[in-house]
Amino acid sequence: MVGIVDYNAGNIKSVERALGFLKAEYVLSKNPADLEKCDRLIFPGVGEAKYAMEQLKLTGFDSFLRDWAQASKPLMGICLGSQIIFEHSEEGDVDCLGLLKGNIRHFESVWKEIPVSEHGNDKISEHGNGKALSLSGLTRQSLKVPHMGWNNLEYANGSSPLFAGVDAKSDFYFVHSYLIQPSDQSIVKAWADYGCKVPACVSQGSITAFQFHPEKSGRAGLKILENYIK
């Protein structure tokens, strides 16, 4: 049974529709106790990190999710849910769940640290700290924040089993102004390109998280969800 964490900050309806299409059994609840017997969780999210953390604390889901992760039970984060599983977010300058090590930063603050060539294109090299990396051939000045729309991926570090059966050329739907900056780059299983290397999928232990919206990404996104629930 799949549990959906409802904490007043999630893209719940689209996740429900996707699971319904897959004929998956699921429980949606604002009460952590209702999800205790689930086999796996989906932790969606849209909006602002500070508000989301306030809602998690009010509902008791903050401690519930920490206990869930500590018990090595499967957890899928989506969009904001992929970010606030890390330690801290610049959005609202808020401490987050700390399930994975790393921070969440705004595109502009990351871009400022990446050298730009005299032609205005991103330099094809690792940034000095080895984290906010630039591989982009895009002209950064032409990019807008939020990163909104369809983008393809570059798999990394062995990818993730949840991409099994997904065409490597598939596009996925993104909407975000902040991006994951993990302490350990090896947990990044797929990158997107948007003026820098954007971690699109991270995975460590029982936790896998997607910056994009699988539930809004057509056939490819549905395949990811199907792989997770089966």
C-alpha cells in the first residue's frame, strides 16, 4: 500500500490521478498514524520551503518522516518534497528535515558562482568547489527563473532502478526556482541542464527524490511511478 503525505503543501490531486490511472492502492492522509502501515510513501510538495516545514511540524509529519527514513522504508520525494528532505533551504532560510546531507539554493546564487566565458555561455568545467557544476551550452542570460517546462536528463552514477523502461531521451516536467545541492555528488542519479547541472534525481538508501514532477510527465513519469509502487 502506498501512502501519500498530505501536509497542506502538496501537489496531491495530480499524484492521486496518476496513481488512479495505474490502479494503485493508496492512502491519502493528514494524519501520520494513518500511514504507519503503508509499505512506501510519496512525499509531494509545491510552494515555499518555510511554509512547508511549518506545516510538517504542525501535523507531526516532521518526526514521522524522520522515523520512517531511519527505519529504511521506501520514500519518494517530489519537487518541494525532494528539497526539504535535505538539511537547509535558502527559501525562507529554514532548517529542513535533514534526511539527506546538503542544502537547497536559488538558481541565481548558484549561477553567480559559476564562471561565464567572454561569449556569455557557461564554461564547460567543474566549478571550484566541485558542487554547482556547469555543463551547459545554454546562454544563461536567456534563462528565466523559475525553471518551468520540459527538460531531458543525463543519467549519472548508475542511474536509478526507477528509470527502468524509461526512454533515455524522455522529457520531464519541471517547475522550481531552487535546486538541490547535495554534499555527496554520488547520490545524484540524473542531471538536467539549466544554466548549470541541476540534480533531477537523487537516491540514497531507501530514499529517492525527483526535482521534476513524474505525475505530470506523461508516459515516462508514469513508468517511474509504476516502478516505485510495484
